Amino acid sequence: MVQLTDSSPASHRNYKAAILAVIFVLIAVAGLAYVKWWPYYGKAFKAAAEHSIGSSIISGSSETAPAPSWSAAVDYAAAYFKSVWKAAVLGILLGSLVQVLLPGQWLLKVLGKATFKSTAIGGIASLPAMMCTCCAAPIAVGLRKKDVSVGSSLAFWLGNPTINPATLIFMTFVLSWKFTLLRLIFGIALTFGVSYFANRFAEDAKVPDEVLSSVQENTQADNKPFLIRWVKNIGSMLLSIVPAYLIFVLILGAARAWLFPEIGISEGNHLLAIIGFAIAGMLFVIPTAAEIPIIQSFMSFGLGAGPAGALLLTLPAVSLPSLLMISRSYPRKVIAFVASSVVVLGILCGLSAMLIL
């Protein structure tokens, strides 16, 4: 009698999947070390020694942002992309490689359920990445194209900018431990709480056709050469993400003065200001940790603790460009829920800041 063993096509596929996963991890570690970990190591010493990590990207050393104009748009876009281009390239690279290197069945087993456990794993997985919302968006899109659950992919996306360990360290040195505590509390609530409850908004909604079709295509294309699959995925991601990204960074850069008007000392710490800055912060786009010098600068010109607390959460959490970047991968109800939750939590963070700062 011939005994069947595990040295079968299934065993070979598992071995191949493990090798591809290791390759993905090595690329991610190398990219993050170069783009994030090593630069942030030096930046932490600067923050500790100088109690500053640079000037405000919104207004520089001035009290107000420049008036809306083409020049203001281009200047902001140039400063923004100079700061984020390496992380943006890495985000797009990892977002495309997620789809061709990581085994779908592995991802579904760990991150595919609408449970708090899957959401928590997604949020914890965001900690080493430390990307801004726009740079993390392509990876969230890549995860959704592998049919990862709404909650776990959102937790990864929201956790990157809001519970970023490096940003929390910078914040403690530049602003104060009280700001860090507020950011951590509301960042955890956003990353794990809002992401988990977002599953309920997606429960009865049809998964977008882009997600379903891409999962089917990836499954059917497993036997195609890796390079063909990767080029197809990265090309699709570039076409769907980059144009809107560029356009809305320019628009928001031009509109800085409208979104963040001058606030005097007597006007800078009331509920209407908190609400206004919470909405503006949710819409605006910034690089990683740029909220720290923005808040530091605004407070030096009279902004109260309340609006500063609102910006503390809403500026990094999401932005209009990043919401548009992920919009094809999530039901509209989920996008609306996340955006409104960021504003509400930002307002609560601002009110808390008024009490403790």
C-alpha cells in the first residue's frame, strides 16, 4: 500500500507562502528603518535638547498662514511632499506588495473577522510603521483588497498617525506630558474603539466591487509571474490614489488661511473655536508629527488649550486626501462614520484640554 504524505502541492504552497511572507517582512523592515526608525531616533534627541522639532508647516514663524493663492498652494505642496515623499513611496510599495506577497488565507485568519481581536491586532501592527495618514492609506487599501475586515484595516490605518510611539515621545519633550496623555487616550479610543464599531456600519453594506473583484483576480492570478502581478497592482494603486492626492494637497495648501484663521488670546479658548479647529484639523493634511510644531506655534500666538487639544487628535488622524484615497475600498457609511468620529473625539479632546492644561 502506498502511504500518502504531506509532500504534496498543498505543502509546497505553504512553503512558498512562508518564503514570500518573509520577503515582505524584510522589505518592510528595511524600508521603515531607512524612512522612519533611524531619522526619528535622531529627531528624538533634537526634541529633548531644543524642545522643538521645527517650525509650523502651516505658517512657518508667522502668526497666520499666507492668503489663498496659487503660490500658497505650490509652496505648501513643495514643503509637504519634501517631508513625506520617501514614506509615500514606501507606503505605495508596501500596499502593492501586501497584495502579491502575503498569503490571503493567512491575512483572513488573523485580520479577516469583524471581532475586537482582529481590530486589536490591526491596531498593534500599526505601531512599528509610524506613518502619516496618507502614507498609511495605500497599505490599508492593499489590506482591503485582500478582503481583510473593515475594523482591522481601519485600526492599522488610524493607528499609524494617532498612536505613533515616536510622535508621543516628541510631544512629551516639546509640548508636555499632559498633551501626550490626551493624545494617547483619545488615540486609543479612535484606533481600537471607532475601528471596531465601524464593522457594524459595514455589516449590512455590500463590500465594494473593487474589493471583491481584486480578491478574485488575485486568487485566479496566483500562478502568474510575480512581476506581472506586482506591476498590475502598483499601477492600479498609482492611478487610483496619486492624482487625487496631489490635487487636494494643493487645494488645502492654498486654503490654509481660511481653515486656520488668526485667533487672539481673548478668542482662542471657547467651544466654537474648538469645533472649528476640530473640523479644520480633520480636513487638513500634514506630515508625520507636524501637529506638534503647529500647535506649539499657534499657542505662542494666543491659541487656547481647547482648540490646541482638538488639533492634537484631528490633524494627524485623517485628512480629506487620505479619506479620498481609501474611499473606493470602504462603504460610504464607514467613511462618514470615521470622519465624524474624528471630529467628535477631537472636540472631546479639546474640552478635556481646557480642563487639564
